[in-house]
Amino acid sequence: MSAPAKASAGQRLLTIGSVCRRLQVEFPDVSISKIRYLEDQGLLAPRRTQGGYRLFSEEDVERLETILRLQRDEFLPLRVIRQELASPGAAKTGKKQGSRLRMTSAEVELDLAELCERAGVTPALARELEDFGLLAPRRENGNKLYGEGDVDVAATCAKLARFGISARHLRTFRTGADREAGLLEQIVSPALRSRNPDRRQEGLDELQTLAELAQELSQLLFWRDLRQLAER
């Protein structure tokens, strides 16, 4: 691989290997494949040499740091991170504030009408998604209350429905998520049940790390299969 070049303004550009080593100080689990994956998802747009090598500016590295912090600290999916980066003041997001809020804070709960309004779905679709386990409301005094996370699930399912993918077919995703969550539960449940606050926090830290790695593996395997499909 060629040595890092310099931008027209005199800014030093970094190869993907250099960027990876630099990020591993704060994010030990980051890999070159993950950086490439984030680029595939449209979250990064490094420059390319004539030979096709990626070159990253300081702005690219800062953007990568923001993405990784939002994944690690806020536990955000890539779709939401993309929205965060597109919003005003995005350059200042991703700092080490509010860590673990997504894991430990109670979600705001919504009734069916509020869920449908925010997700842009009909009550009929919401009930169908619930029947197949894609929505998981909590019952209280005979009423169903949906977490904010259900809004994103319902909205995404509605978009997939436009391609003819019904809730019955989407149950596959729920089954896969249940299996992954069950595996992680076996590993961290002793710590999460501990009465020792420090031990419980260790368990939460482990859960977030494991969840991020599991998500990354699922995404890498998924996109590998899609690339093979596209090349047939």
C-alpha cells in the first residue's frame, strides 16, 4: 500500500490501516473490515487514489470516532446514526456523555394511536406486527403500551411491506434476534443479577460490547451473502 499522501491544502491523509491503528486506542475492537463496512453503508466517503486505495482526512477520522461512539455509548443502529450525522451540529455528537442511557434508562411508552402516528402505520398493520412478535407491548390495566423502540420497528416493517414482505415473513428477523439475545443472556445474566452495583455495571459493559460485536458480525455476514448474490 502506498504511503499516505497530502491533500491540496497541505493536510496529511491517512491510509485505512493507519486509521484503524489510531482508532484502536479508544476502540480496541475496530477493524479494517468494519471501517470498510461503514463506508459501504454510506456513512463514510474517503478519497481514493488512482490505484483505488482509501485515504482518510482528519475530518473522516473524526466522523469515524463519532460513529463508533454513538454505537458504543448510545447503542444506536446505523440508520439512526446516519440521521444524527445529517442533523445540525452533528460534528459535536458522539462525545462521551450520557453513556449507557440506551441500556439503563426507561423508554417512553406510547399507546396504539401514538405509535401509529409516529411510525406512519395503520392500526391493522400494528396489530399484525404484534401477532408475529415484531412489536412487544406491555399491558397495564388492560391497555397496551409500546416502547419508543417499537416506533422504529413498525416504521421499518412498513417500508419493507411496500416490497411485498409481510409480517409473517419478517418473523424470521425476530427469531434471529431472540436467538442472539438468548446467547448473550447466558454470558452476562449472572453479572446482571448481582446485587453488587460494580458487578452489575461490569455486566452492562460486557453486554454492550458483546451486542456491538454480535451486530457487527451479523452485518458482515449479511452483506457478504448479498455481495455473492449480486455477483451471480
